Amino acid sequence: TIQILPKIYKDSPDINDDLQQASRNLLHMLAVSGQIPINEQDINPLLKKELSWFEILTRIFANHLMHEWQKGQYRSYTNREENLPVLKGKWKIEKQIRRVGMLHRFDVVYDDFSGDNPFNRVFRFVVERLWVFSRDSENRRVLSCLRQWLDEIQLVPRLSLGDVEQIPVNRLNQRFEPVFNLAKLFLDDGAFQLIAGSENTFSMTFDMNALFESFLISFIKKNFQRILPDTHQNFDLVPHSRRSTYYLAIDHSKKNAFQLQPDLAFREGSDFPLLMDAKYKMLDRDAARLGVSQDDFYQMYAYAHRYNCSRVVLVYPETAGTSVPLFASFRLIGEPKFIEARTVNLKGEFWTPSGKAQLINELHTILEGHNEYG
């Protein structure tokens, strides 16, 4: 088994403690951002069982799917075309007349209300694959039960994340959405693979940039009254500039071009006093401008200009070799606008009340803000 730690643990002196802390933090980040169906208070008991990452996620998936399936499976109408000995649904006469000598059977098309639909086939596929890979007795017990319950659902030979992304979530299957999203995690980047010979392998990777961004937005939204300074309490939080989408240009066909989408916008009426963007990159205390890239700065400049925003904050994760938060402020020439780069500590024990309070205080300080120009 190979486990790759996030880059924020680079140069850390204690790898064993980091493995445990990274697992806890990653689970909490996934839970807070809504990417796994588990409550934060259920994470600690799960980690005490000393399961591998794969078995932990399998346990969460299997238990949650069993819980929802016991309430009743999702059923939908599926269009079926068959050759039957009885008339059912619509008789396809134009096809029937081509079958000389088979007048005792009928070509029909009908709607079948059943659980054998594309949405549930995702669960059947993932359950079967997890049952092959799992070695934990409790996981295999739950997965075996699920295999029996899902037996009437067609087992597709192959399923990719691209296929699953096309399957809609609607009001009838919405209660399955959290565990459906977890199923997609298992399918991402071809998680189930077959290598040389007959050896089965399992791999799972996370887009830490997307997770860092999603976690920060969700954490701020859930704790905004404690995080936002008093002067910001009346601000609306707008993730990914929803309902406030701006563009940089109009093309030759008079359509908007080059969309701008800050991770989190703070809106007051029609104004945007503050914008925030998360970057899962490493800053360097000894580098010029802390190592903030020109591409990232140009992107923030476009935000400041187009949203007429006086303050744009770039938030980076703090690395193991950093003893204090890093901060840099840049005043735009000819404008009363500032772009800031700041780090936040993701290595703290924010699954504990004190660790959560520390992260809240850090984000409060960042949003409260100050700059060297006064």
C-alpha cells in the first residue's frame, strides 16, 4: 500500500503523526464540503478502528447505501422493447410483419417501472467491485447483503466517471445524492484497474485544489457569524459568483467571452467589497512576492477590475515548514485596490472544538484584513 501525503506536509519531521493527522483532516474536509455522506461526529469512532483509507471509504459507502436502500429503492420508468408471447404496451406492427412464421409472438415497446435504471446500475457496479477488493469482514458482510438486494439490477461490464456524470439527479432520487457522489469518487481516474496478470488493484486520488476550495467555502458558510467581522455581517456570500457572473469581453458574434468566477464573493447590495480565491499551492517566505505566480495575480487583477472590488484575497495552505502565517499585500497602481496573499493552517486538529475555533479565528483575521499602506 502506498499513501501519498498532501504537499502541505513537506519537510515535516514526524511522518507517523502526519499520516494519522492527514487522514483525520482529509475526512473532515470531505465531510464539511459535503463530498462524503458522514457526520463530523462519526469520523473519530471510524478512525479508531485502524482501517485503511480504502476500507474507511468503503465502510461509509456501504453503510449509507444500506440505510437508504432500506427506506426503499429508487424506481423509474424505463422504455423497453421486447418480443413477447403477449401484447403489452404498444404493438410495433411495422416490425412484426417482417417476422414471417412468428405470429405467436409480438414485437412491443412499453414503459417498465422498476429499479433497473442507470442510476441504480452505478450502485450495483461499485458494490460488486468493492466486494472484490475489500478485506474487512464487516465491510464484506454489508456488501454481501447489498449484492443480494441489488441482484435484480443489471450489472454493466464497464462504467466510467464520464458515463456517471450524464446520469441526472432529480427530486425522486435526491436522497441518494450523497452516496451517489461517493460512488463517483470510487470511479474517478479509473479507480478500479486490472494490471499485468490477474492482479486487481485499487487507487484513489483527490483533486486537492478543488477540495481545498470547496472546504473553505463550506466552512465559512457554516460558521459565517463567527468568521465574518462585524462590518461584514450584512454581506451576502456568493460561491462561484452565482447570480453575479461577469465576463471580460464580447466576441465577434456579440456573445460574452472569458467568464470570471471567483471562488467566494462577498456582496453588499450591488457592490462587491471583498473577493476570495483559494489556491492549493505552496508559498515561499524567501521568494520574491512569496512566490505568488504572475498568472494568479493577473487573474485577481481581472477580478478587482471587473467587479470593481477594493480587496481581493488569495488564500493558500500553510506548509509544515512554516512557523507563522505568511502575508503579502499589493496595492494596484493608480487605484485604491489591494490584492493580498495569505496562508491558512490546515494541519491543525480542526475536528476538535479548540482546533475548529483556531481555524475560525484564522479566517476571521484574514477577512478582517489590514495592509501596510493603511
